[in-house]
Amino acid sequence: MCQLPPKQRSTNISHLVQRIANAAFTSGIPTDDLTSLVDNLTQPNHIEQSSVTTLIKNLYPSSKVSSTIIVKIVCALGPGKTKPSHATQGLLLQWILLVYEVLGDYSCLHRLYRTLFNQLDMLSLRRPLCQLLCMITRRKHVKPYRIQTLLELQQKYGDEAALGSLIRVYKDYYPDIIVTEIRGKRWAQLAPQDHGWIERLRMIQAATMAQESSRSDFQSQSSFKVVRRGAKRSRASVIPEVQTYGTKEGATVLEEIENVEDFVSTLEKIELPNQLISVVQDPLAMKMLKLRPDQVAELRLEQWLEAFFRDISRDADAGEETPSALEFVLEELRIYVRYTKVGDSSL
């Protein structure tokens, strides 16, 4: 059987990759095709690195990303002849960060936490790994041996911003255990900044949902979880995201709720977030306050709003314009009151 010369074969592969990339950019990639592509990318192949890069940068899923795909990628991480190149591994990790908000099952990453953590000694993967671990770390993941490992890595490799970010997250859960001085950026500032890619992904998925409107009433159990990317917020977003630190032993925090069963079974144990104003734009927190009214919570909200409107008034007197922040807070407050009926008599 006649074989094409290597140069011509490479050219044909490049043309095929470009066709796939163009089609993916236009309408996204269905789940079955995405699984097949990831299979090829996570196994030894003869595709040039430039073509691999083009392909990964155009892996726009047209629907939610299945846990099977995430498992394939995570299992392909690390050294070894049967593993893809370190550059490909890094790109695939970056891709997981970009598609984080459209994962079909967030608990999958929690089950893979140990595998991800054990790859932190790979310099080529450390930055995206730390970003991902910062996003999925919960109190249950913070173990003494992991703290020791992070401190040893920091001592070995110096004050890397990515390692410092992850140590800071660990320290937020157990501030008395980690006593080392932490330098570097907050982990939220290390999150992927390719907003153009993410916006394109949202457009593709919105178009797919419109075409499949007959399925719009179906919601998977994992969709109950609120996605908190932790990315840098806009200047108008003066309301912080839900974060709960320094909780009592046996308590539950909103960030750990994965599904309806978790929410119902732990409703009475859920602690209020540190900055209570964050509940006004968090659907899960609003559900909690509607089912479990709290006078102290109402008082804390009133105090924050009083201080906010006082600052707005002072800025207005000084000739500073802050309409975007004011409009944002009023709109979020309107939605919150309409949903929970908390404080509606006074507003």
C-alpha cells in the first residue's frame, strides 16, 4: 500500500486541523466529537505541536463538558512516554479552566483532587494546576500532609505566585496551621483572562440551547451548584462573591454545596458568609435565607446598605459620578427582595 511522504502527510493533517478549528469556532463541537478529539490529543500521535495548539485553542464545546473528558485529560498529566508533551498537557489544563463554567459535573474535579495535587512538582504545569486547585479547594481537601507538601515546594522553588496563591487558599481555611509569610498575588488574579474565548463559548452554547429548546426544562442535578469562578470582577460589581472562612467544626459553607440533597440535609448547619451582602446575588444563599430567615442577617444587610448609600451620597456631594455602582446594587437588591421577601416592607 502506498504511503504519503512525511511532509505531505503533515500538510494534510494541518489542513484537516484547520477545517476542524474553523467549524468548531463557528458552531462548537458536539460531545461525542469532543471526546474523540480529546482521545487523540491525550495519546501519543504524529500531529505537530503547532497543529495541536491550534486544535486545543478551538475546542469550543457546544454543550456541557462531560466528566469523562475531564478524567481523560487529568489521567494524561505527568511524565511518561505514553503521555502527551508537557506543552500539550499545559494547554489542556488551561482549557479546563476556560470551560469551568460549563462542566457537567463539578464533583468530578473534587474526586480528582489528589491526582491533580500530586502533579504540582511539574514546573510546566504548576501555574494552571494551582489556578484549578484554588478554584476547587474546599475545607475537606486541606490536610496536614498537603500543607507540608506545599510549604516544601515553596521552600524549594521560592516565592512563586501560583504556589503562594494556593497556600493562601489553604491558610484561609486553617489560618493557625500555616504560619509562613505569604507573598505574591491573590489566586483570583491568576485566573484565565481570555475573555474573548469565553464570550465566544457562551455564544455557541446559547445558540445550541436555542436549537434544542425542547430540552430546556431538563436540568441535571449538578446544575444546582452555583458556579463561582473567582475571576477579577468589574468595577461596577461592588458586591463580593460568597466566601466563608473561619467556620466552626461540623459546620457547612455554601461553597461546599454540590446538589439538592446536600443543601436540604445541611440547611440548619450552613454558616452565613463573611461578607453577608454577597447573598443578594447568590441564588443558593437566597434559597437559604428564604427557608431559614435570620434577623441578624437582615441587620447586617441594612448596615452594609446604609454605609454604601452614605458613601454614594458623599461622592455625589464631592462631584464624583458613580451611577454604574448605584444602578448595579439597586438592581441586585430588587431581585433579592423580590425573591426572598426579606425587608420588602421597608424598601
